[in-house]
Amino acid sequence: MTSDERTMKALWSAWWQRWPRWVARATMLWAVLYAGFGLACALSGTSLLYHGTDSGFSGLGWAVVGVGALAALVSGAVVLYGLRPTLRVLLWVVCALVGITAFSLLMDVITLMLGQGVDSRASAVNKALAAVGAVLLAATARSDRPTAGTSVRTRSAAPRRVRLAAWAGTLAFVPYTAMKLVWASGGTFAGITGEEMLAVSERNGASKIFLTLESWGLDPTALLAALGVFLLWGLVRPWGQVFPRWTLFLRGQRVPRWLPLAPALLGAATLAPYGVLGVGYLTLATADVVTMRRGDFHSPGDALLVGWIGMIAFAGYGIALTIAARSYWLRTRPACQMTVVTE
């Protein structure tokens, strides 16, 4: 590393450690941009809510304007008067609102990873902006905390009950992965064959990458499930804090906290509520309180079976990922910032 690179790194580190001083201003700038985006969508009649072939309610843009304006006022007040208790509460309220808006962003990310276009670009941009805002608002609400030092903790495994949660999240994906692989290999499950499922995927606009992997007997969602399990165990095992030997040039270096935490928090915020709400709906459908639509399956019973397998996987994994991410966050905080926390 050259002297210029070391200087730049030192300047960047010093600037980043002063984040409590600038995060409120960054939040205010984001809020203005977010409100402007909502206003542009509202005036142009662009929908920010997409459900299948229905473009949804176009007036959601005005709600975005309201949330953005509220965020701008609150963050501006923090800049002028400091972080007062009332302002902290308002920041968390707005953070929750934009966090709900960012729901299902992970689905759009997975869709793009598989080379497939999102259903609505405006909706995807809205979710991405909301996710950025949620992070900034949460950081602003915590900006009166002491700045972290440079001392780091030694790598460690998560407590036993966190590891048990990781095992539960892993096992929750086993039936889901097996079901997907049966279809990808041409077999039949829940009354539908692999060929029929491939035709359904093609009819629903699946990308060429998705269809090619399916034709090779590799289901993309099963591969993503395997990556998700890898992430989960990286959060609870010591090798998730220091790159192991098989990472070649990176081995021995400390893993940046954001590298596993960013996808973990995104996945937890999407899959946990999606799975839990899905399990609730399926419970009502099983009790004949609500009607289960058969969709692409031959009967409502087949759709219900597949639904249970999928929602148990998403709920189990999402909850386990939430627990593991919290544990990783606590275990990797700088030692001089650490407090005694019982997990």
C-alpha cells in the first residue's frame, strides 16, 4: 500500500468515525429526494404498488411525499436542536414507516440476480430508497451514542441457543429445497410435474438464466437457499468474522461487518414477516376460514401443501436469520463499545 493510499484510508476512517455529526444532514438530504420522487410519481400518475397485472393505487405517491416531508422536518430539527427524546421517537416512527415500504425489496434483488426484470421499476426504486432511508433514520436516532473506537474483539462463535436457531433455520429449508429439486429433475410433487412447473415459469416470464438452470436440473431458488444457509452459518461461526484459508488472498483478514450484515438484515426484514404472515394465512385456509386459490396447481389442496412447505421455510429461516444477525452485530462491535448483553 502506497503512502497516498494509506493517507486516503486514514482520512476515510476519520470521516467515517465522525458519522454522528453528519448522519442527520444525510438523512435530511435523503428525505428531500424521497419526497421529490414521490411527488414526481404522484403528478405523473405512476403507481408505486404492483400486484400481478393490477398496477395498484397510484395515490401512494402522495403518501411517499408525506413520509419524506415528515422525515425532512424531523431530521432538520435534529440538525438545528440536537437529538431530543421527542425527535428520537419520531425518527423511529418514520423509520418503521419506510421500513414497511421497503418490504419485499429482497424479491426484486433476487429477480435481478436471475437476469429477470422487475414487475415495476418505480416500485423497485421506491423500495430501494425506502431501505436506504430506514438505515439513515435508524442511524440518526442512535447518533447520540458514543463513537466506536478502533479496538476489535477476537472472533467467537455464537451462543448455543443462537446456533440451535441456525440449525432450525437450516432444517426449515430442507423440504423446500427437496421439493424444488424434484421438479427441476423432472419429477412430480403435489400433483404437478417438472415439465408443467417449467412451463408455468416460462409463462410467468422467467428469465433465460432461470429456465436454463431449470433445464439442467438446478433450481435457482434452491441454489439461493443454499447461499442463504451459508450466510446464516457465517453469522454464527468464527469463520464469518475472519476470512478462512480457502478464500486465498483474503485469508486471515477480518471480514467487514457490513458484508454479512447487509444481506442478513435485508433478508430478515423481508422473509421473517413474509413467512410469518404467510403461515397465519395458511392456518386460516387450513381451517376453512378463508379460501385457498389453486393458482397453477390442479387443486387447492395441492396449493396448500406447497404453500405450507414454502412459508415454513421462509418463516423459519427469516426468524433464525434475525436472531443470528443480532448475535453477529453484538459479537463484532468494537471492544471499547461493547456492553454486557445477555443473549
